[in-house]
Amino acid sequence: MLLGTARAVQEAEDRASRLARTRKSERRGRERERRREALEARIAALRAKFIATEDEAAIDIAEAAQQDEDIGATERLLRERRSFNGRPAPSPETASSKVTVPR
């Protein structure tokens, strides 16, 4: 058991030690909060990028489907023209890849 000045010195050291631990703990808490916020910001940026990529893919798919539909309509129109001109219209399976339009 400490008496007098030694006791006062020990109590002061104990208070200083508690204060240092408290400050260290608070500092670590603030650092952890900053890291969490930075991580959330990165996650938000990745989500935004992913959504943009999904949107672009959806547009690409829609454009490809429209092109396929346009090509099919053109092929049907060409077959109709051929049969209208008195020639038999080739089926899509037997038609060559090169399409000629009758004059």
C-alpha cells in the first residue's frame, strides 16, 4: 500500500494510463469508421458500374434482337417479291447466303 506522495503519483499514472487507453480506443474506432465508409463507397461505385454494364448489355441484346427481326422481315419480303415475279421463292434453308433482287 502506497502512502502520501507515492500514492498520489501512482493515482496520477493510473489516470494517465486510462486516458491513454481511452484515446487509443477512440482513435481506433474513428479509423475503423473511416475504413468502413471507404469500403461502402467502393461497394457503391462497383454497384453503379455493374448496373451500367447491365444496362449496356440489355441495350445490346435489344439491338441484336431488332436486327434479327429486321433481317427476317427483309428475307420474307425478298421471298414474297420472288414469288410475285413468277419465280419460286427459295426456302431459307436452301437459299444461298448471297441474296439477289430480281430486276
